[in-house]
Amino acid sequence: MSNDNSMPEEGVPKGKIEQRTWESSKIYPDSKRDYWVYIPEQYNAEEPACLMVFQDGGAYVHPEGQVRATTVFDNLIHSGEMPITIAVFVNPGMIGEESTRPIEYVDDGKVYSRFLLEEIIPEVTKDYNLVDDREGWSICGMSDGGLCSFAVAWQRNDIFSKSICHIASFARHVKGADFPYLVRQTRRDPKPLRVFLADGENDLNLDEGNWTIGNLNLASALQFAKYDYRLEMGPGGHDLAHGGELFPETLRWIWRDYPSVKAARPNYDQVTGQWSMVTNFFGLELNSTLNVSLEGDTLTATLQDEKDGELEVTNFTFEGGAVTYHYIPPTSQASWGKGTSTSMIALLRIKNDILTGTVSGLSDGETLYDHGLTGQRA
């Protein structure tokens, strides 16, 4: 992916940026911080705008930084690929020469979410009209700020529906914030969140843990619990270069189905055709062939198992880069897990003509164990 919308483009109106200071916090007493408010040129006080809140805001708002967030906002709002959105870039607090960043960010999100909702955002709404709809509220951050952004969305998913986490510190052991574990416990009732994770293969590895493994663990938990998520792993380390390169595509993906957004038609060529599928059942590899066809705007599929022949496939979908389908398990698969499965559910991500994901059984309304499932074009 390239950062094709991260530079100023001819004919695109620029939003304005207000720099502000907040030093009246009751939640983090005696702290002082800078924050910035971005208002797109298209903002109209009669029409409420969406909201995105950034932690470590100075890194994201910097016009020559690795993300250039306001330039990306200018370009994608102009093209209609994201809604009219006001952005709030919040720096961590300072008490004298000491940063309150660890206190604010390395926590379970309950206190910091109050700080945003009771102190910072009310300052913004004094001047600007924001949507009263969780689908229009999103949050973003890097490193411990990425952990914080997920924590806030997790705790207040009644307010925030979307979280972007760059090089986030999910490997930390924070009381009440062991998110890979907590996410797995919601498999039967997932929270209504959409999550974008970006990390590098060479991220931090220190006494608190391995940041890369922490992000992989959270992605595995989100997959297990059937969340709407996306993980992009690059070759980099602990900086925003990879997240910045991905940022235009990240925003398209996060806002893809928001009302008024000009969403691109799914590229069905990515998924149609014949796929050689391999299911890994506790080390035993089982082969099948998945054939995907397009009839009008409807995708249909057939599944040919090497042992059990043709299996009926239903509910085939391709949305946001994810492929899902159900099939009736043959006798050989019905006992994969505890109890007897009445249906198998496949959830896969597609990238570079490779399908990667899991398949699990459904029994009495509950999904059971996950098994690895991969596919390559035949």
C-alpha cells in the first residue's frame, strides 16, 4: 500500500487547526497539556460532524510527521471516502518536567475515557457540533497511546465504535487490561467494535514483553471472538512509518460503510474463482476445494471435500477484506470440539491471493474450538 493521499493535493481545500491548552483537569490534577482541534473546510455548524480523537496528538498533527493526519483528512473528506470529521489531537499531560503519560495511557481506560468525555471533548463541543451517534466516533493512538485507544473503545463502546492502534503495547500486563484474554471471553457476545492494528516485525522486545507478539495475540483473540478487525504487519520497528503509509487506507477501511461515504465497490475478482483449502485439525491437514462465483452482486460458493465430497455452503460474504461462509459439517467434522457441531463457520482474511483464518463448529448456538484454515488459488 502507498501513502498516495498523505501529501497535499491540488484543488483540495485545507481544514484549519486550532492549538489549545488544557490545565484545568480535575481528573489528572495539576497537569498541563497541549491539544489541537482540526476542523475540515466542509464543516457546517448545521450538520454535526464525526469525531476522531488521537493520543500523542502532536505526533499525528505534525504537518511533516510520519502520518500527516490532517492532510489525509483533507484529501479523503474532499473525495468523499470518509465523512466530515473533526479531529482532536491530545498530548499527554505534564506536571512540571514530569509526563503523566504512563498514568494516563498504561491503564484499563476507565479513568482516561472520563478525561476525554468529561473534560476535553466538552471543550470542543462548546464550539463545534458533533454527531450524537457512536458510529461516528473513533479513536486512534500509538504505542501506549494505542493501548489507551483500544482501552477507551473497549470500556466505552457505547460512545466509540472504531479504534486504530499503531505499534500498540498490548504485551503489557496491566490490571484490568489484559485485552487478548478479555477479548476472547466475549466470543459469545462480541462488543460492537471495529479495530485496525498496525505493527512491525521488529517492534520493541523488552522486560514488559514483546510488542509484536502482543499485537499478534490481540489479533488472534479478535479472530477467535469474530470481531471486525484488520491486522497489517510490516517489516519496521517502533515508529509511525508503517502506520503512516497505511493511514489513508486505514481511514477508508474504518469508515467504509458510514452513511454519506463514497465506498468503493468490492473487488469481487479478489475472491471469485477456485481455491485450494487446507484445514489444520490439531496437526492433521485436510484438503478441500472452494469454488466462488458471482451472480449479479451475489456471491455463491461450493465446497468439495477430499473425503466427504460436496458440502453445502451458505451465507457466503466478502466485506472489508474478510471472507465468511457456513457449511453443514460431514460426519467426520461434526465432532471437532466439545459436543456435536450443527454448522461450521469459516472466517478468513484475504491478502495477495492468500486466504488465512479459522473454521469453527457451532453447537447449540455456541461456537467451539477454532482450527486453522488457509487457501491459495488453485
